Amino acid sequence: MNTDKIIADIKIFIEKNLLSSDIKIDESTDLKQAGIDSFSTVEIILFIERKFGVSIPDEKLLPENFKTISSLSKIVLEQLAQ
């Protein structure tokens, strides 16, 4: 699986399920500033784990890893490589 596909899948999930329809994001958008709160972050984690078949380890559950879609995709790629 490539980075572009991972980014696209996460972006679609967030836009369709967690943000109002008038908010658009890209891979470098600060998700907190876009309106993503801690409850939404849990939903993103669950989506990633189901969609990509990975488990995000506790040591990766840091704010900087959930800042952007790009940083989220890096976690997914790391977990897929293991």
C-alpha cells in the first residue's frame, strides 16, 4: 500500500464522518485546528486499525503523530512494515 492511498482513505473518512461539510482538509492541515477533538481522534484510530489491519502501539499515541493526515499515514506505513 502506498502513501497516497493511505492519505486519501484517511482524508475521505475524516471529511465524511468527523467534519462539517464545508470544511476541507489536505494532508498537511492541522487536524486540531480543523475541529478534530480527542473523541474524533479515537474514531480515527479505530478507522485506521480496521481499514489497514494494523494496531497503533501506545508509544505512538502522541499528539505530534495525530497532527496531520501525513503524520497519520507515516504511522500506518510503519505498522504495515512490521
